[in-house]
Amino acid sequence: MNNSHTNLTSRRRWLALATAAIGAGLMPILGRADDDAESHDALDVEDHFGDSANTTFTLANTGLSANIVVVGGGTAGATAAKYLRLWGGAGVKVTLVEPNALYTSNIMSNMVLNGRRTVSSLDYNYNGLTTKYGVTLKQASLVSIDKGAKQISLSDGSSLAYDRLVLAPGIEFVDAYGLTQQDYEVRTPHAWQAGPQTALLATQLAGMSSSGVFVMTIPKSPYRCPPGPYERACLVADFLKTRAGGSTSKVIVLDENVEKVAGNPYSAIQAEVENFTQAFQVTHGGVIDYRSGVKSIQINPNTKVVTYLDAQNASQSIQAEVVNPIVPQRARGGGVGGWLSTAGLTNSKDSTGAADNRWCVVNVLSFESTASGAAGIHVLGDAASCGLPKAGHVANQEAKICADAIVRLLGGQQPDPAPVANSACFSPITASTASWLTAVYQYDSATQKLVVANNGGSTSGASPIEASAPSAENFKQMNTWFNTLMGDSFA
């Protein structure tokens, strides 16, 4: 690589700046002054992160030449495309393959259910990536990968050759609980992919009677956005109990995850255990009925009868008015006959060590696939199995680690041997209060994964940190964090 030391230092500087840029949401932890947060209107949800607030950097002068294809225009793919151009320089050609003209953010989509946001307020385009950074947008879907020829085939009949391939396909939803994809679309929406199903679920929720029962299910981990289902339960409960005329509606949460502490069903909660336990028991006490360790869930999409076995293996039945099944997930294209599984890239294991094959195992130093014959193929975001949670902020971080590693590899160097990532998210608890969760992840050579680290870098006994309590101030800062994150990812 030309000027290798200078370019390496420059990339590290930009990586630090970029990480800091989306760390705005972490500022409550660091004690950001209240008057700074007050300058942001918590209700200004239509205000996307403006161009004036997001600096466009000059492309690095690396002297490198390569053809890189990025598949998937979500947070991971968009961020990867941007930073590959930014750090790789003008000679690194980046093509983003994405069938949709707009990306609809899953982050904040639960706020559509209580009317605090619209689906359109979550839409982002790719104009910044193409005009500011020179990314080429190819509006098509991936059909197949020829690993030997280093070429992909697309839905429009064309093909693209690559030197490096970055896959950020996101997730797809498994037929579960006796339901089909058609049921998800028109009768029992999971709404775990923001868009039409989100609007449908909001309509169903708004039409509930004053004494109706809302049933939602939570699949076994891993799934997209660990705190998301619990956040949704809170917002639905808050919406139902504050409706005009009062309400005796119930929100029954059926969680397939099992308790970690004997006798404490709330210990099954996958993130922000303390704040969600408080929210379920106190803030929304009497409305939310949380049941963990359930199994054998079956849902009749027509009658809305939900049956299951409880934690004691007793049969239970609920007559629901609205059913929201958050169903098991896998990497998009990972089903039988899917392009990802056909290419042999799904190779994960479950918590017992048994073959899972829903996700793609990667080397977290570069996010390159560890599957046989997959050299030069990198997998990011929700589709990857790497020890990190499946979340938008994390996807942004993974993309930067991957982009930095690819540029180093193109220059004949090795990836950073000790990458660091941070994770931050805010969870609305009511229409005006929110909590937050944050963690710093460091590379652990023993497990070859990124693991949570304590302040000072130790990973022994470390765990994510959650807010001391939900607050209106957190709600205000949530919007700043979201706008900053999306502005960084979508240029």
C-alpha cells in the first residue's frame, strides 16, 4: 500500500471519529450536560439527520484498486459501502446491491404502534452514498454466488464480478406456530421488519375493544434487537391504558426464553432486565402479563386462539383479539434452496453446540466468513454469528471494522488484531420516557469473538450497563442518538 503508515494512521483516526460520531447516544452515561440535550425536541420525529450535521470527508489517497460488491442496503450494508469508499479511496469501486429505493429503519418502528411516528418518518434513501461518496447503486436482488469465479448473479439477469464481497442481507422469518408468510402479511403480523406489517399491526391495535387481549410471542434468542419485544410490550400497554374512556385491556407476553435465576421468571428477559422488570410490574402493572419459558406455541390465525405449554408443561389457551407473533428468524437467503445456504455460507451452532445453520459464522477481525471456500466473502449485521447482538448500532460498528480490515488486506496488511466496538440503544417505556443500554466489546483471543468489557478493558464478569431508570431526558436523547446513527450510516 502506498504511504502505508500514513494511511493506517488516517484510517484509525477516521474510525475513532466515526465511532465517536454515533456515540452521541452514549452521552447520558458520560454525563452530558442537560442543556445540550434540551436543544433537541423529543417530538420532532420527522427531522432526519440533515446534511449540514454530517460532514463529508475527502476520500483517502491510498493508491489501491479493487472492485467490491456490497449486498444489502440496511444499516450494515450502507455503512460498509460508505466507509469502503471513504477509507479505500477513489480506486476502490463499491457497488451496493439493493432491490428497494428506500430503507425503512426497524429502529424506532415500535413508535408507529402508538402513533408517535409514521412509517415514512423511518425511510432513508441512498442519495448521499451515491452523490457524496461515489457508491454505485444497483437496484436488484441477489440470486446466486459463484465463489470460484468470484461473481454474483442478480434478479435482473445481470452479473457482477468482485474482488471482495460483503453480504449484509438482514433476516427472513421462519414459518412458525402454525402460521404462514401469508398469515404474517394479512392476519397476524410479526411487524419485525418495518413497513406494511407495522402499519397493519398499528391499525389492529387501534381497533381493539376496551377489554381486549393483545398476545405477543418472543422467540428463543438470538433474534433481531434483544430489547425490542419488551419495548413493544411496554408501548402497547401504555397505548391501551391511556385510551379515552379508560381500558381493561391486557397484554400477554409469551416468551420462549427460560429464566436464568430459579423462581424469577423475569430473569428470562434478554436485555435491560431491571428496567423491563420494573416496567412490567409497576409502570404497566396490571396490564402486562409476562410468562417466560413457554413452548409449543400454536396460533389459529382466523380465530386468534393461542395455545401453548407453560413453564410447568401445563396446557394453556388464550382467546386473543390481536396476535403479534414475533417469530424465529434466520439470515436472509438461509432457508433450504436459498442463495446463502446454497453457497454454503450458513454454518452456525446453537447454545448446545448442535448445528443450527441459520446464521453465518465469521472471523470478527475482518468479518470474513469461516465457511469452506468462502475466502474474500464477508458477512455483516443480523445475518452474522459473531458474539455481538443483532442490532442497528452494532451493525454500523461491524461495518466499520470490516471496511477497515478490507482496506488493510487490499494493501497487503493484516486486520487490526484487537478491534473494539460499542453498542448503544434506547428503549421507550412510555410515550414520553425511555431507558437505555450500552456496552463496549473487545476482541477475546480465547473465544475469537467480541465480548463485553468493563471500564479499563477487562472482560472478566463484564456485562452491559442499563439506565438507572427510564426518564423523559432519556427520551429526548433517544431521538438525537437515532438521527446521528442514521445520518452516519446513510451519509
